[in-house]
Amino acid sequence: MAHAETLTADRAERHGAPFALGLAALGIVFGDIGTSPLYTYKTVLDLAGGKPDIGATLGLLSLILWTLILITSVKYVLFAMRVDNDGEGGIVALMSLLGGKTRKRPVIIALGLFGAALIYGDGSVTPAISVLSALEGLDQATPFFKPYILPMAVAILVALFAIQPLGTQKIGKAFGPVMILWFAVIALLGIGGIVKHPGVLVAINPWYGAVFLAGHGMTGFLTLGGVFLCVTGAEALYADMGHFGPQPIRLSWFAVVFPSLLLCYAGQAALVASGAPIDGNIFYQLCPRSLLVPMVILATLATIIASQSIITGAFSMTRQAIQLGWLPRLAIRQTSAEGYGQIYVGAVNWLLMVVTLGLTIGFGKSDNLAAAYGIAVSLTMLMTAALLFIAMREIWHWSLPAAGAVAAVFVVVDASFVLANLAKLFDGGYVPLILAVMVYGVMAIWHRGATGVARKMAASLTPIDAFMAELRSAAIPRTPGTAVFLTRTATDTPPVMAWQVRYNKALQHLCFILHVEILPRPWLAEANRVQIGEICPGIWRGTVNFGFMERPDIPAALRQLKAAGAPGADAIDLADVTYYIAHETVMHMEDGTGMPHWQEALFGLMARNTQHYAGFLRLPTDNVIEIGRQIAI
């Protein structure tokens, strides 16, 4: 199929053009973490209680530098990116690799799903805080702009979400060069600040961070909630690995992004150490006043790119969850034939827009939003650390002491940031947590309802041998044409096939019973797409497999069978195929033994508003016959 061929070409290209892919990765992967200097150091200073002395300044810088080193460089770039699910990364792909699609490992699945739900929660905060913090530089240029900062942020965010249905292929080509310029500029600004107080470079010694934490008690510990903001985009490094491969991301991180961030944070610390005033945004004080407006424009472009990356990531993660059966089928539209990741999910886009605008207007300033930022993604990172421990044991086959020692470092660091961020809970941190709980609840209820429907249907199925015997004994006539019966069952008689025989007293000459299976792997080779065999003359049964990153396409699978000369498939007239699918209407069980009524009602609402199954499988609508039935769960 076409997307598999594209995938093969993409992976071949990765090995041949790491520099080109590294440039593209700068625009997609590093937008969030790359714009964190806009608000991180300012937030850290506020949490530290105002203008710190030289010792505290060095301690705060040391904590930021070593957070970047331990979490991003070591945990994600060097460790997590070595664990991939057929090239794909991220907590959902990791969950699928370790836990599969079933509930055989419920703890792993719960960790992965709640981690994914938390990313939705923090993802709604990222565009708001990024764009606001960029525009607030205008206030430092002239107070004239102050009343217009919030309206401008709202207008930019509305425009950003509004263009999503059009796709971002063309403007996306400019993301890499813009981010290259951004990282070059913040590195130069950082060097300019360091020149004023080069002594801050000694903060690379972690001793200064340890002394700060030990000497400032609870204030020092709570400051970690602000320090953590410097790595909020680290999860994107792992989640976007499938788009570029690990090598281009590592190259971009160590050659461009990491040095630029270190220099920028050191430059801000040098300004504080040199006695510069810390009113307003310390980041913009690095910039010469005559260049402040162009810098604000560049920062705004960079934060728009960071926001675009978050939105694209939400679309991609939604598709993964749908394919794995944890979200209802939402309409997914491909916005570009050139890139499989170029998709649009309308429901997710508009919900994210509503939440993001609500946060922007409700909190008003980036300082206020910082209180809501970090708590959810720090929990996701903690869950990723737990899954990495399992991967070390089961995939790398490390000994328990070795895996435990490495994982313990990650868990202690991540848990410290989670506890520090919990102090923000009542200042706004509850917002992403509530959103995450809602998303997780939707996923759990959908999966429970879908499982209940499948179990109820399986209990009333007719064994295939009994059905075949009925065909022979009743001398059911076989009419010209090809019928494809889509079914959830891999062994018994599809209800739609039994209905066809019962009411039409006939069956097509050539019949294919196909069970669609979404595997806990992102991609499949075409040779593994279909397994099929003849169960009686003219009736074939098979399973059509897709990875959770692929678009299910039944007509394409039939074309593949025909082209490959599969037994029975050579007689298929692709222009004269009738597809039979079932449609279930959910009802409440009167005896009270089913799902709680509110969960059943919510599942029924979602089921009624899912993408049509025919559209999900890319069936030609004029050739589809849908059979309805009521299911009590």
C-alpha cells in the first residue's frame, strides 16, 4: 500500500540525510523546549522570592542546567529513544510495546493512558503561556502595547487553530529555518549576557544547585516547580521520534538546541548576577532596546511553531488511541499526500482551541499561567520512567540491580518535580489535571463499552461449521458477485452474513469474511497485511492487519490480494463488491447488571457520534449495506 512504500522511503532517507532531517526536527520537535527561556527563569526568580544573591543565582542556574542534562539529555535522548515500537516513540507507543492492546497488563496500560491524557491537559496550556510570554516583550518596549497584549494573543491563537483544517505542509517548510534563527539569536543574546558576568559559568558544577536546595529549605524545594519548566517539551523528543528517527533528533539536540539553551539561561543568570533589575521579563533584558520589537516578532513566530507542534502531537496521539481502541472513531482527514503525520482531527482541534482560549483569557498573564504549567507533564515523565524500568528488564534484559539503579535516579528526579509542582495545585495546577482526568475517563468508558458490546455479540454468535451445514442442507443458491462481510469475530459466523442468508435466501458466489485487527505495532510490512484461507467452496476467511499508525483501507487490501494472485482473489471484480457491516445501537440492561447508567449513556452518546465504520475502513459508500441491531450492555 502507498503509505507503507512512503514509510520505507522515509526510513531510507533518514540514514542518508541526517542533517536535513535534523533541520526539519528543529521546527517540529524542539518548539516547546526551545521557547522555554521566555518564561522559565522569570518564574524561577519569582518562586525564589525576588532578586537572589550571587550564591542563589548560581544555584538556580545550576539546577536549570542539570535538569536539562539529567532529564532531556540522559533520560530521553540517551535512554528513552533507545526503546522504540518499530521506530515510534512516546508513552502510547511504549505502552503498546510493553502492555499490548488487552488488559493482561492493566497497570502498564493505565500508566500509558493516563500519561497520554496528562499530555492533553498540559498541551492546552503550552500555546497560551508561550504566545503570551512572547508578546509581553512589547510591554518592555513601550507601555503603549500593554492593553493590547491579551487581545493580540487571543487573535493569534484563534488564527492558529483556524488554519489547521488547511494543513501546515507549506508553512511547515519554514519551521526549521525560523527555529535555526531563533536558537542562533538566543545563543548570541546569552553570550552577550555572559560577557557581563562570566563567573556564572561555574554553575555547571552541580554542587551549587545542591547547596541552594540545602540552604533554602521549602522555598528551595518549591523553586523546582519553576525549574521544571525548562524541560516541559522533553516528552516531544520521544513522541516525535517516529517522524525523524533518533539520530537526527540527537544531532539537533546536542549540536544546536542544548548549547543554545545553556548559553541563554547562563546569560539571564549573568544579568541578575551583574545587578541588572529583574522587573519584567529577564529574557528580553538580554536584547538591545533598539532590537526589542524584532525580537518580540521572532519570539512570537517561535511560540506559534511550538504551539503548532503541540497541536500536531495531539492529533497524532488521538489517532494512536483510536486505532488501539481507547477512543471513539473521530473523523481524521489527511491534509497532505506527502506526509502521513499531516492530519487534521476537527473535534480535537476545536476542543483544544476552546480550552486554550479559556486559559489565556482566564489567567491573563504568563506569570499566572506558570502556576498551571508543569504539573501534568511532570506526572507523565514519572510514568514514562516507570515504563522505562520495565523496558530495561524485558527488552534490554538488564539485571534487576542495574535496571533498578538507573530507573531509581529517573524516578527520584521526576518525583521531586512532581511534588514541587503539586504546590501549584490550587493556584491553577488543577486545570490540566481536571482535563487529564476527563480525557482518561472518556478513554476508560469507551473501552469498557466497546468491550461489553463485543462480549455480548460473541455470546450470540453461530459457530461457522453449523452455519456451513445450514447452507448445504437448505441448498442456499449462490448468486453472481462478490460479498465482503466485515466482522469483529475471528472464528464464528458474522451476524451480517447470517442476516443476508436468513432474509435474502441467497449468498454471493464469492464471499470474503474479513476481521480487521489493529496490532500494537505502528507499521506492518505488506507481506503481513492479510492472512486468508478457504473454509468452503467460494467462501474465504481472513484477518486484515494494520498498525496503530496506519490508515485502515479494506479496498486497498483487496487490491493487494488480487495483484498478488492470492487464491480466490483473482475472481474479485473490484468494481462489483458489496460490503456488509453491522451497526449496533446501545441500550441499558434492565436487570441492572450492565454498565452504570451514566457510563452507558455517555458511551451511547459517543457511539452515535463516531465516524461511520465504512468511512473508517475507507469503503465506497455506494457499495455498503449496513445491518442494525440493538445491544444491551
